[in-house]
Amino acid sequence: MSGKVVSLRAMELGDGPQVLAIYQAGIDTGHATFEVKAPDWVAFDAKYLTECRLVAFNDGVVMGWVGLTPVSTRAVYRGVAEHSIYIAPEARGMGIGRKLLEALIEQSEQAGFWTLQTSIFPENEASIRLHEAYGFRIMGTRERIAKMTYGPMAGQWRDTTIMERRSAIAGC
């Protein structure tokens, strides 16, 4: 896939199988989430907000995706969301994460979000560096927040690094 032009667009229903396969590939690394299995499309669609849900693609092949989940149902937190970003294994290192994160920031600000946050395993240094490059700050570490149930660290307590980006245009 090296050298191919990658485009971005809103995620569509037909992207579901590819999006979920990329999600599962990230899960399978054991360094992306505590989730054991990607949800079915109905559960995924219910979890992620319909706004700011993007895919990176080339020749009809989805190479990565990003989406937002609300951090609270309380109205005062409407502008705060947690995001997930996943890149297909064969597309990692091609700058797709940068394109998706940049577009997410722009679209989320236009949609009135003033804070984006994420939780990353500290071992996922590439993701931490990517987020820092786009203005995310490390807010802290949740030490031994949960025990891993699968993968290379099964049975071990895991830390997560909490990162946050405040919108400069939202005036906060």
C-alpha cells in the first residue's frame, strides 16, 4: 500500500465489516484496548456518535477509522468526547493516523466539541507520540486500572495513560 493516495470520508454503513476487522486486529495486539472482541455493527453504531466518524480509504479498502464516544450523558459535558483510532496492520506507519486525527480535530471543533480525550496503554508509544504531535497532553496515569484477560499480557494489571486536547477555538 506504500505510495497510494489515501482519502478520508464519513464512515458509512457499508464500511462496517472492514471497520470491525480493523478494530479486531487492534484488539488482537493486546496493546489497544481491554476489549476482547470487536462488537457487532449494531453495538458499534450505538456506542460511537454519528458525527465525526471517519474512515481512511484507498480503492474502496478501509485502512483506518476514528470515532467519538460521549464521556457523559449530562448536558454540561456535550462538548467532551473520548475518541478511538485504529489503523489496519498493513497500513501502519503510512501517516494515516495523522490524517485521521487531524480531520477529527477539525470536524470535532466545528461540531462544538471543546475537549477530546483518550486512554492509551503506555506501551503504545507510537500512539502517544501521535497524540502529542496534535496537542494532546498527558494528564496522568491510571495505575493498575484493570487486569488484562487476553494477549501477551494476560493476567497482568495494566496502566493507561490519559491524554487530553482542549480546543483553542472553543475559548476554554
